[in-house]
Amino acid sequence: MSSIAEAIALAAPSFTGELLRPTDHAYDDRRRVHNGLVDKRPAAIASCHGVADIVDAVQLARTLGLEVSVRGGGHNVAGRATIDQGLMIDLSPMKGVFSAATVVRSIKARQRFGRSRRLVRR
Ligand SMILES: Cc1cc2nc3c(=O)[nH]c(=O)nc-3n(C[C@H](O)[C@H](O)[C@H](O)COP(=O)(O)OP(=O)(O)OC[C@H]3O[C@@H](n4cnc5c(N)ncnc54)[C@H](O)[C@@H]3O)c2cc1C
């Protein structure tokens, strides 16, 4: 398992949103959810601007072996949008309507691409 900083540096070139660590200025603002009693600290926050960013974020969580939480509006009363020591995948910058099937197809295509690239390298 690589370190969070290394994995974020690897993911960063293709990621069009923001990848936030606890030391980043916007981190505390982004980790906040509507229920003020919920005060969790994700290991990192991937603020996504599109489907390709979600694919990168899921890949990042896999690389790091982190659990994920998914944040939409952050209004879930139980504060399920956030997680301690996991990766918060923040979808709040995405204002359009996206099909879950498109996201899953993109993730599968990326996995196939990664596998064939590894085979070519051998
Ligand atoms: C003041 C207030 C008023 C409200 N009024 C209404 C209302 O009028 N009508 C209504 O219908 N609802 C209302 N709600 C409820 C709220 O709209 C719902 O809880 C809604 O689902 C929140 O959507 P969200 O995008 O903000 O979720 P977020 O808080 O962003 O949560 C994300 C969702 O993803 C899920 N999730 C997170 N991680 C994972 C994971 N790893 N795997 C799978 N799932 C995951 C969470 O369980 C959660 O459902 C209200 C809530 C509040 C606090």
C-alpha cells in the first residue's frame, strides 16, 4: 500500500477536481456535513468535477485500501456522507444528472485498460 501523499500525487495529473488532505486550507470546510454533531475526519477528500474524477477517486481508495463515503448534499441526518480515516468522495461540485451505469462502465473500462497495460509491460 502506498502512502496517501504518493497516491494523490499519482492520481493528480488526470484529476480535474480537488484532492484535499487534512493540512489543506479547504479541508475543514469540505468535510463538514449538515448535522453539526457529526465531526469526522476523512484521510482525504476527493472533490469530483465529473465521472472521470469519480473513477480516479475509486481507484485512489483501492490503491490505499481506504473505505469510502459518498457526499452529495451532505444532508443525510446520520452524517453518512463522511467517514473517519477513509476517502470522502465529494460529488457536491457536480450539478448535472449522471447515470450510475455510466460511472460503473467507466470504472470497468479503466480496470480493463490497466490490466492490458500491465500485460503489455511484461
Ligand atoms: C433539514 C433537513 C431537511 C430535509 N428535508 C427533506 C425533505 O423535505 N424531503 C426528503 O425527502 N428528505 C429530506 N431530508 C433528508 C435528506 O434530503 C436525505 O437524507 C437525502 O438523502 C440527503 O441527500 P444528500 O445528497 O445530501 O446525502 P449526503 O448526506 O451527501 O449522503 C450521501 C448518501 O450516500 C450514502 N453513502 C455514503 N457512503 C456510501 C457508501 N460507501 N456506499 C453506499 N452509500 C453511501 C449515504 O448513506 C447517504 O445516503 C432532509 C434532511 C435535513 C437535514
